[in-house]
Amino acid sequence: MKRKYIYYAFICIYFVACRREAPVEVEAPEAAGSGPVAAVSAPVSGAAVDIEDASSCAGCHSAVVEEWQQSMHSRAHQGRDPVFAAMHRVRVEREGEQLTGACAGCHSPLAPGAPMSAAGAAGVSCAACHNLAAVHPGKAGAAALERAPGGLLRSGRDLAPGASPAHPTGPGLPALADGSTLCLACHAVAKAPSGVTTCATGEEFAAGGGAPSCVSCHMPEVEGSASPSGARPRHRSHAFLGPHGAWAPGGDGGFLGSGLEVEARWTEGGAEVSLHNTTPHAFPTGFPGRMAVLMAQGEDAAGQVIWRNIQQDPMQEHPEAVLNQVFVDAEGQPTLAAWSVERRRDARLQAGERRVITLAPPAEVQVLRVALMYRLMAPPLAKRLGLEEAPEAKPVKALERVLRR
């Protein structure tokens, strides 16, 4: 058995080390509007591999790295996320290049001072979360993340020194063990220069009781060990489930609707739909341009659609069915949240909230189909960003209910 693990250690070191023989130049996708990034650096002192290069981790953690590659954490850089790339572009045009450094603290935490380097372009990669000595409350992004020296990588569990043949190991990181503190270093709160709160998932989470933890929903346990030598049969998925997964190849709106309880029923005057947000934060949360709309259509006895609650403009035709935020500028006109002086509307479902949305189909309606449609970007925002035809601008069905008389 001892010889088996010695052999495994040798193979693991050889495999990951050979992957790092020469610097690699990473080319950002042309569609994202960024150019090539600098070559990858040499391995971090104390580690047999370059811990800032996620591909080096695949030698021992292939399943985890494969999950991460499908996540938005791997695409946090503007070179890999068209929505962030477009938002970054329009904001830099108005606010100047200094904005890049402010964004990089969360979108390129390994290299906030050099977001176009390979480490910066990697987004939120392995070392951003695991090569930490501490996470400092009251700070955000890279400023909150104190890197651990010597290539030390930590998880939420205690690992004996020398547990890995590729890098130093040590005691668990409390900010990882509690399942939320590290997440909230970037997902807590953001404000516009005017002081208007634009993103407040952390504040919503605290107001909602703070339970369950972030990872309990966004990193569910899946079958398989995190490494070939691991003793545990399951590990937390590093796909980091979130809204964007519905737009990935083969994705659907299942996760989007997983935090909602929905009931629909006929009433004397029509119908009503009850929405219950069971998550510990608002729905939608995060990026302030997101929205969800309850769309309903009625069919007669012959199956013909004879009624819809919304034909074209949800905010004009049925604003109560729209779960969104609206930010305005000094003239009272809708604008990007980052440029706003006021949040004029917040019609999202708050943590734990139950809300009834009424519908008024005519008596001839025999079948009523209701669907909650989720958008990463409200249509006006998609237009402002030049992304009207992008896949990310299309709505996805988060859930559906059917009523029959």
C-alpha cells in the first residue's frame, strides 16, 4: 500500500510538472473585445506546480477543474463573459480606464493590478479561493483576500502537512468552512459613486437569516472524491450553480426556479399565482440588470390562444408581474445602476417573501398557462450594451404551471 502511494505521488508530480514546461500565452476570445494576455509565470515558491494556473491542478483534481471550467468563476474576466465585457466597455468609455482596476478585485482576484495577465484572465481560479491565509471582513475582492505564502493551498477541512505531493497543505480555512464568508468577499454589496446600493446579495443574505450557507445551494455535494487519493466519496461541486447555467449548452431553468414555491388557482374574477421565495436573498439577486416576468396566456376550448397578460411591454401592461429593479439618473431617467442617483423601483421578491399576482383572463379561457421567464438583462439594458441578439439576452423559462377548468 505504501509503495502504491509513493508511485501515485511520483506520477502526480510528473504529470502536473510536465504541463508547465513552457510559458503559455492565453488568447482571449475576439468576441469579448480583449487582446492576448501575458505568459503564465513560473511555479509559486514551495509548490511543485504553478498554483495560479488551474490546468496544473487537473493532474490531481480533474473532476473539480472540469466543473470549474463550466462555471462563471472561470469566465469572470471580461475576455470570457460577453455581458461583463459589454458592461466594462460602456463604463470605461464614460468613466475611464481606472475602472478596470476597481473591477479586477473580484473579476481577476489573483492579479488585480494586471488583469490582462494570464493569472488575471483566469478569473476566479483555484488559488483565488484556496491559497489564502485569511479573509478580512469589511474589505472587498482582492483587498479582502490575504494570500498564503509558499504555495500553501487550504480547504475547509484540516489537512496534515505533506498531504499533497504537489503543494503545501495545512489547517482548514474558517472562511471556507462556514460556506459563506469567502463568497461574500465579492458577493456582499456594491454601491454606485452616488452611494446608491446596486448589488446587495450579502445584505439580503444577512437580513434573510444567513441560513443555509451560500455553498449549500450553489455548491451542492456530488458523487466522487475531489482527488484520486481522497477518502470521501462525495465533494462539493465547483460548477458554482447560478443563473448563467441556464444559458450554457444543455442548460435549463431548473436551478433558476429551485428557490421558489409556486401555486396557481382560479378565482371568482380570474386567477392568481402565489410566489414564495425560499432563498435567503432576494429573487433575482446579484447583477442589478436581471429581471423575471410572470407571463400568462389563456386558451379557449379549442386550444386557441385568446388572451395574454402581456403583449409587448411588461412594465406598461402588467408591472405587478415584473420582478426587477429600476435605477434613475439626476433627471429621473432610467440608467445603468452604476450611474444612478436613486433606485426608483425594487419589485423583487425579498428573502422569504410570499406574493400573489392576480390575472384577469376572460371567462372563455379554459386553459391558463403561466411561466416565470428569467432574463440576465432587461431588454433596455441589453440594447444599451449592444447585446440584443446575444444568447444571454434571451429569456429562459424558470418554471411553469397550467390551470384547467
